Amino acid sequence: MQDISAYVAQNKERFINELIQLLKIPSVSADPAYSQDVMDAAASVKNSLLEAGCDTVEICETKGYPIVYGEKIIDPTLPTVLVYGHYDVQPPDPVELWDSPPFEPVIKNTELHPDGAIFARGACDDKGQMYMHVKALEYMVKNNQLPCNVKFMIEGEEEVGSENLSEFVANNKEKLANDIILISDTGMIAKDVPSITTGLRGLSYVEVEVTGPNRDLHSGLYGGAVANPINVLTKMISSLHDENNHITIPGFYDKVEELSTAERAEMAKAPFDLDNYQSALQIASVYGEKGYTTNERNSIRPTLDVNGIWGGYIGAGAKTVIASKAYAKISMRLVPNQDWKEITQLFKTHFESIAPSGVTVKVTPHHGGQGYVTPIDHIGYKAASKAYEATFGKTPIPQRSGGSIPIVSLFEKELDSKTILMGFGLDSDAIHSPNEHFGVWNYLKGIETIPHFYKHFTELSK
């Protein structure tokens, strides 16, 4: 691997330009208006994998958007790494808050990224991080440095819950057979503090609808006499947390894992500056469940958050109306041992039970997934650690993430494989938000580091 740094330096501009072309494709899986763009992104990924050195690449149809599958098998007796990523992206809304068009990538120098960052939807989540693996394969194949077999499974529905991935995985276990799964859809603590994500939270996502009168009513003629669905909905949501920001749904915490004092102390070793955290978000103070630190609240504790709420008149000027309906989208981040389907049912039962008699409530589950933990004594983790040590010059810190990748637990169940999460993004990359970006340095460092994982995993597997 001695010449990987030189190869990256020699091909830097091409690597960046190729990613920019992929980022120009508005592959928004949540909006049917972009369906052709999502298909175009799949075709682009297929071509990139072929050019990088895969022997075979196919676009596998599903009931939704296709999965791009590719492989390079050099010796069936050697270990096999399965790389997972996704080519779909979040909607760019609100577009007016972007400093530059979300699908017209630009490179800007920032204080954190003096050598530039690529600003575009999907730059970090997950096109940029997925494409690191494509370029890493290119290096290993062209320089005869691929020490084991590799398979790619790149999907187009991650941002809408990977609805069809489970069926594909269940029906293609032999095709997807592997010794370790490698994903870059997470981040690291800082550019100079590498880390490996060892835990993910699960997810339960629901939509609620509160219905009052059979039509919108005049707020003067009916106000005070008829339940206002918007008022009711806000009260119901408010009741879901107590004064300590503890979630009030009966049974919600029954299976929550309580980490030991020693484990919490180990987590606390990760560098964290509360003042910088608050300053970056432009908030006066942090907020959350009593008895836990900020880094514990956003990683090892479950949460319940309103992601959107609407109803009634929101246009210009005034309209005195009591709306017939009010709506909200709610997500619950779960920790290992909490079953997302069980939590969804607990939420539904509770939310319906607290509705006053003047309204009716409908709870619609959307998607979800289980939490996940990778043991740090697994050879996959050890290989990743050695890879970071080779390119960063320091041992990475294990950390649990507050995010969710529901398919990770699915992979372990169906393929009996552990997953290693080698992320190179930063918290400041604004994924899912306006002005999403990915540092050029981070992108290239990922390409440089990934081949070292293959080398060390193959050696440790002997």
C-alpha cells in the first residue's frame, strides 16, 4: 500500500470531477418527480463500478428502485468484503436556504476545510462516501493490490427506509455471501481524531393525523365550542415528555440497555467542547434527558422528536379558521434491544389513548429498523483500526452514533455477517440539511484508507 497516497494525489482532480458528475444527478427517492433521475444514478454507479475493475455489474430490479450489484472475485478461497452504500439522496428542501443550487456542486474553501469542500445534496450522505469505495477498488485493481474478493451492493431507497432491500437480501443470500460488510455512511469525531462507529440507534417513524369537525370552521362562530385539532395535537405531543425530558409512553424503556459506569467513562474520553458545540449550532444551551451528557443523549439514549407538523391556514395574511385536521411526523431513535415494531405499537396504543373525545386519531407507521453494536474485539474492527492508524498516524476512538442505518441489523440476521462502519464525514457536513458538503480532504483520505482495511482484514483472517 506504499503508493496509495501517490495514486490519490495523481488522480485527485479526476476523483473530484467524477464525484461532481454523480452529484449533479438529483436522485431524490422520496419524490416520484425524480424517478428517472434515480434510475440515471443507478446507471452511473454501474458504469463506475465496471470502470473501477468489477468483473460483473448488474442492475437488479426490485418493486421500487433497483440495486446495483457488482463483484470482483479473485479467489473463492480468500475472504470476501461486501461494500454497501446508497445512490439516492434526501430532498433538497428548503431550497431557498442553500447558498448554491443543491444539484449544481461547487467547491468552496471554509475555515474547517481550507483545501475545499464539495457543496451539494448527497455530497457526504452517501454519494461521496460510497464513491470512495469505488475509487479504492480502482487503485487496488490497477496496482494489483486487491488481497481478497469484493462485492458491492448499492441501493436507491435508503433515504425512504430501504423498503425492498430486505426481500432482495433474503432472496440473494448466496450472491451476497461474505465475511465482513463494509459501510461508509457515518462520520468521525474530527479531521485529526479518527473514530469508528461501533453502535447505531434503531428507528421508528410514524405519521399522526388528528381529525375534529367534518370541515374547516369559522373560528368566531365555533371557537371554544369545538375541539381544535391543532390545539389538541400540540397538547398530545407535549405530553410525550415529562419535566425531565423522559419519554412518557408506557413500556418505552423496558428493554433499554443501561451502560455501565465504566463504559460511559470510556465514551467520555472522546474530545468534546460544549461551548464549540453550542456555538456551531448558535444555541444558548443544550437540552435533553436529565442525568445524561450531550454525547450520551445523542447516542446511547432513545429519543422522540417531531419532524414536521402542519394543519389549518399557513398562507399569507389571516384566515380565521378551525382546521378539520392536523398532522405531524414523529421519529423515535431507539437503542439496541428496543424492537422498532414493538415501539411503534406502544406509541400507537398510547397516542390513541390520550386523545380527547372530541377528536379521532390515526397513527400510520412509515418505516423503521433495529439498533446495532459491533464488538471492538472483532477482526473487522481490528482491521479498520489498523487502516486508520496507517493513514492518520493514530488509533481511532470507538464511538456510538445517534444515527440509524436500519439495514445493518438486517444484514446480520440474513447474511450472518458483522458490519464495520468506516465513516469519514463530520458532524458539520450538514447532511439532510441545506448546504450539505463533504471535505475534499476527507473524501481523498477515505480513498487512501480503505485499501488498508482490505490488507489487514485479509491478514487477520488467516
